[in-house]
Amino acid sequence: MNDTTNNELLRILEAHEITIAALYQAFSVRLPTMVQLWDQLANEEKEHASWLRILREHMDTEGTLLNRRSFNSVAVQTSIDYIKRRIAEMSGAEVKPLQALAIGLDLETSMIEKEFFRVLPSDSAEMQKQFMMLSEQTANHRKMIEAFIAAERGKAAL
């Protein structure tokens, strides 16, 4: 595998994080009662993209290779396309809190299930640590969204 391929793998993951941040920012604008949640998630997604950019730079200097067998770039691109469609659909349409939360939960769960961040061989401990942090934060995002879903459902039950 060559450096161009490694760069492309990390670029598509970076683009995915940036696209999710854009979706969460759109939710923040459309759902002012949940602005704190969506802003926090958007900022953390931007941070994830930054980490991926740094990892790309690190790979250039260290020559570390990604494990393509555990990485499905088609799945990541499909997710990016899905997110962009959700953003486009929001233009001018009403966005309900539970709808936005369900989309966010679906994205965060999908990233965990598809193991988007399992792309490194075991001999690169520093980079594995970064990907593990990305995976853990994704799991935390899922938990945060689940808590908001529970709260929204509780409001609806009243």
C-alpha cells in the first residue's frame, strides 16, 4: 500500500467527521432548545477531523501503513452521502427533536458497528490510541443522544 492510499483512507474519514459536524450544526440552528447538545457534538466532530489530519501528517513522517482489510471506504462514502441528503432535506422543513436525535443516534451507532476507526495494524501503538479515542468518543456521543431521546420521550409522556 502506498502513501497516497493511506492519505485517501484518512481523508475520507476526515470528510466524514466534517460532514457529521455540518449536520449537527444544522440541527443546532433548527433546534434552539438543544443548541448545547448539537454544538458540543459538532465541535467534537471537528476535533475528530483535526485528529485525523494530524494522523495523516504523522503517517507521512513515520511511514505507518493502514490496514485496508478492516476498512470499508465505500461504507464511509455511503454514510457521507446519506448525511448530505439529510442536511439538504432540512432546508425549509420542520425538524423535530426526536427526528434529529434518531438521525444522530443512527450515525453514531453505525460508526461503532461498522468500526470506521479500526484501520491500523497492531504495531502502531500511538496511532491505535488516537483511533481508540475516536471510537470511545463516538460511543459517548451515542450515550449523550440516547439520554436526550429518553428525556424527549419523557416530555411526550407528560
